[in-house]
Amino acid sequence: MNKKEEQTARLRALYAELPSTYKKEEIIKEEIMLPMEDGVRLRTVFWKPKGVKALSVIVTRSCYPSQEAEMEVHGEECALRGFGFVVQWCRGTNGSEGQWEPNTYERQDGLCTMEYLSKKKEIKNIGYWGNSYLASTGWCMADKVPEKVKSMYLGVYGTDRYVSVYQDGLFRQDIFTWWSMENAGVPITADYLQSCRYRPQTEVDEALWGTRLPWYRDWITNTDEDSDYWSRKGFWRMMRDIPQKTKIPVFIREGWYDHHLGSAAVTWERLGKESKEHSTLQIGPWRHFYDYVLEGQKTENIKDDSVSSVLSWFEETLKKERKPEKKCELYVIGADRWITVRDPKELDTKEIILHLDAAEGKKEAGRLKSSPGKTGKVSYIYDPEDPVPSHGTESCFKSRKEIGSLFQPKEGYREDVASFVSELLEEPVTILGKMEVCLWVSSDAEDTAFTAKIMEVFADGSCVNIRGSITTLAYRNGSVKRQAYRPNDKVMVRIEMWPVGWRTKKGSRLRVDISSSDFPQYAVHTNYPGIWSRQEKSKRAGQTIYTGEGQDSCLKIPAADIDHLSNK
């Protein structure tokens, strides 16, 4: 059995757990070439049970021909349970006419299709379902859908594209360089890592891929968050604004180790009041494809509800025409339990601060303390030609085996990684929200990067990553534009993590590793100022971290009380 056959068999097994209403011989499958407003015809496939006069229909739009067999399963199985199911293939993909240009026509084609379905008398209500790019094709029209569209179920995607693509000016290369190579519209055989390291990156498409991708060049050259491209006009500005204009209920499904989590969290916060009061946010331990890797953890209470929760949602919102109550379902790693709250902001939380202490000059084993120590510092040389390999990540895609909470090397494993370890934790700590590492630093370069990785060290000495992130001097402290830095100046930088639900074990320790690279999760910083993708060379940089009173580098942890909460 090949990979596609295994995937379809897994889907069939998930559906088999759910009761069905109809038999296979009662299912009708139809296929048409549906004309869009400009006359381009898109391949549109419809499954439905015979004889249903008030049909609730689930719609999705895909650009991935490899999903043909998967859509066949969804179509048949949804119809067996009394739903209509429609899949439409985006322009230029899998039998649809037109030219494939990511994101360009999705709004107009999606709305045209929804209008067509809404005019059919046999259709009572419509819902939209999609994951990843298939979620973006839903989000991009969520504010303008016809009245018959009652809800959406959108997974592993967020509408703030800058948050998905960049972290403080550094490009998430393992996602978007790889995605661009896979979806260029022509076969690309170039080596992936060589492509990521090519300089200047703006020329990699023509130099190694044999094609020109203007949309990829736009991504890698617009590094300012408040640029026209991301925030002021065009498709990505529209996407930023859509959540607050959306009125229908939305089920937002995410994973703690999915590369769209940060953007999805922002999307949830921006939902309009009318929508949010009846929407659901669910975050599990998953990676992008709803699998998970949590090494060293108990995982007995993780269940694959990627089908059952979808049908339950549409049963409620389409067939029963009910508006669900607002709720957030969160899986807490380490506790191996789900909690349900109306809003995580309503939880009783306190901030725990642990201070980095390098007073003894032990680069490989500094300390995390409850109060600042004496002034100290630790230095290392960062060489862009020898970056720290990504291992245990939240925003990788191509390097799939590196995604998740994985066992980490011992402290001191590299000279360009400085570790700080806490005392034993006397009681478990439940981390719920965004952690932050604040560093006082200097560099002899005009611009550079600093990374932080937060880990739990178990009683047996093994260690797993909880969260990691990166910043640059040019975009330090959340700056939406590049700012200047004078070499050797001491400045404070904040390294903000994505949110997480995590419960440490009694007797564990916390560890923070500081470095300057995390490749290929992020583009390698060359230590030169300016737009990263236009730089042609790199140089080494001398980095220094300062600790103690007056230069207090620290870790900030949002600790929550969840013991009184009910399970999901």
C-alpha cells in the first residue's frame, strides 16, 4: 500500500466510526465545468444522496491534484451521512481551465461558485470546509458569502500572511521556499537546501528552478510588516481585514506545532463580535497534517477527530441551523488533557520570571534564577556558513521530521549556543499563552539575529523543546520597519514565542538556549543590514549576552491554574 492509499484508508476508517444514513447505491456523483465571471471554467464535482429536497452542502476548493482520491472519500462519505459535498479545483489545476496563480482568483471564483450553489432550490444551507490552502480559499470570501452559507470549518491557516511568513524580518524558509518550489506550476528538481542557501535569494527561481516566480520574489523582498504589500492594499491587506468583517460562525482548528499557529491566533482575536460569539477555537498537539510528535510525553487522551468534529459542526450549523456558543478547546501537553474555556484570557494566570545568570562565565551551563544575579556576560561567534540545524520546531514544513517536541542535545553541544538551566521545579507549572525571552545583547555587526529555545529537562536528564523563536536587531521589539543598529551598542531585544499549552513535571528543570540561527526553519542571517534576500555574501559576527542587575536578561512565563476546569 502506497502513501496515498494509506491516507485514504485512514480516512475511510475515521468515517467508519460514524453512523451513516444512506447506502452507496443511493449516492449520486456529478461533474461539471462551472463558468466563472470571466468565462474560465472550473472543474466542479458534486456528491449527494438521492431524493433529498432540502440539502445541506459542504464545499471545498483545492489546488492540489494529489488530493483527488482524498476528495473522493470525503464526497462519498459525506453523502452517505446526508450531506452534499462539492469540490472545485482552482484555476489551472486538476482539469480546471485558466492559469495557476496562487491566491489571485480565489475570492472571485469562490464567491461565484457560492452564488451558483445558493441559487439551486434543492440546496437549503451551505458550509465551507478546508485545511491549509483550502482554508485560505474559504477565508478569502468569508465576509461576503451568500445568505445560504451558514458556517465555515477552517483548519491550519491564518489570515495575517506576514505573521505566517516572517518572524521579526526573518523568512520562514522551510515552509514558503519549499511550498513555492512545489507549487511553481512547473516541475522543479533543484536541491532544496541549496535553494535555501542561494545568494541572492531573489534570483534563485531563475538560477536554480528554471522559472520566474514574481509572487515568490514579492514574499522575500517585502520584509516590513507595514509595507503596502502586506498591510495597506491588495490581497493580503484584504485577508487581514476579513475576520473582523465576518459574521457567520467559524470553527478554527490549529496545532501547537503547525506553522500557521501564530497567524491563526491573530485571526481568532480579530474575529468580528457577531461571528466570535458563536465560533470555536481548537488547538491540539498537532503538526500541519494533524499528526503529532511529543517525545517523552504521555499521549493517551489524544483522539483524531479531524472528521467527526467537522460533521458534528455542520450537523449543528447546517442541518439543525443552530449557532454554537463560543468556546476554546485546548490540549495541554504534559498534562495529557483537554480543557474547555470560553476565552483563555479569562483564566487565572500569573507571570513567572526567571533571570538568566552568566556571572560565573559558564557559557555551556549558565543558570536560570528567581532573582537577578551579579552582572555577567557570555559571548560566542556566529558564523552564517555553519548555522544551528533546526530540530524540534513549530514552523517547519519540508523538514517534517524536525517538527514537534523532540529530544534535544545536551547543553554545550555547540560553541555558538549558550544554555541556561533552572533549579528543580518543586511543583508542576502549567504554561498557557505566550512566553517571552528578553535579552540584553550586543553585536559587532550592523544587523544580526538572536534565537531562543525553551525546553523542559526531565528528572532523568533528557530534554525536549517547548517553544522557540527568533528576532533581529533591525526588527527588534516588534518593529514593523527596519531600524538602524550601531555595532557594539548594548540593546534589549524581546524574543516572543507563539502560544502553547504545556504542563511541566515536578522535579524537572527549565532550560533556555540562546544562539543566532535556526536553519532551515528561518533564513540564515548574513550579519549584513538590509533586505535578506538581496544579500550576496555573509560574514561572522561576535555576539554577547548580558545578565544581572541593570542588564536583566530573563524568561517570562504565563502560568495558569487549570485544575478546576472541565475536560473537553
